[in-house]
Amino acid sequence: MRALHVQPFAFYDDMNLRPRIDKLWRDLQQGLGNAPSDTSATEDGPRIPARAIPAMEAYQYVVNTFDRDDMTDREVYQQLSALYEQNPEKMQERFGFLWSYDTFSRYLREHRRATGSQKHRRRNGREGGSIVRADEI
């Protein structure tokens, strides 16, 4: 039996899609399969996932609204859900639909990881290290 030789993308040539398909194929081969709308980056800045940006904006909005920078992610989420209950149209217009807490915290972690920022700070100016000196061991 003789095998048929079929060009896999021949029918796309007629629709002028071949250049776009070739570019996507090259991007996939190079491991650059992310769509441009999936990340937000400048040429020298971090690549922040687009889904994480509104979550961080909502986080900063709540922290600034209540003028507290020591809030935990859960406290911020509770205040954010209360704000969504008070004025759902305004909040949905500004940040979109309210995420579940797990999704919200995951998006915050992704944003922090991409920007290199930390959630926790050193306590009371401690420099770190052991509280016991080497000669006391």
C-alpha cells in the first residue's frame, strides 16, 4: 500500500494564514508560547502575568483605603469582599469579578514573585542571625 503525502497546512495557504502559523510554530519551538496579552512587561522590567495585575491593584486599593500596611492577605480579602457587597457595580467595573480567596492569594504571590517584592519584613530592625554567640555554645 502506498502512503499519501499530505502537506499539513496547505489549506491555510489559501487563507493567508501561513505566516501567522509559521510564527506561532517558531515561538512554540523556542518555548515562547505565551500570548502577548498573557503577560505585561517592559523591555527591562518584570514579566507580570496579566491576571495578577488587577489582584495587586485591588490589594493596594484596600490597603490605601483603610490606611493600614500591616494587613494580611486574608484581612485584605475580607475587606475587599465587604466592599464588593456594598457597591458591586463600582468594584466590578474597577477590578472585575471578585476572585475566590485561593485565587486572589495565588495572583498576589505571582505578582510578588514577578516583581521580586516581599510580603514580610524583618521585625523590629533585627539584623538576623542567631541570638546565641559562638562562645556561648
